[in-house]
Amino acid sequence: MTEDVSLEFLSRQLDRVLTRLGAIEDQITVLTGMAIRHDGSLTGLATEFRGLAQALNRADHRLRKLEDQ
């Protein structure tokens, strides 16, 4: 049993995968920053904030994309 798969379907699926991958990268950055910060370093705090900023930017981009539809 085969189903026809359109390029549009594949495009949406790839977009979902890339969005989730980006969110995971942001989470890893935040968690890395938290771990470094527990070590007593200001570098960890900066890394944590960088990850949070990336996550917020990604959420803002997704919201704007939904608003444009």
C-alpha cells in the first residue's frame, strides 16, 4: 500500500523537524550555561542568556510566520 507524498507535505515535515532541532539546540545552550554557571563562572551566565535569547527569537519568528498566514 503506497501513498502519494507531495513536495508540499515533505516541505512542511522538514520545517517541523528543523524547528524542533532549533528548539533542542536552544535548550542545550541554556542547560550548558546553567551547568557552567554552577561552576562559578560568569561565562555560564552569558551562555545561558544567549540560549534564552535564541529561544525567544525563534518563538518570535514562529509567531510572525503564523500571523502572516
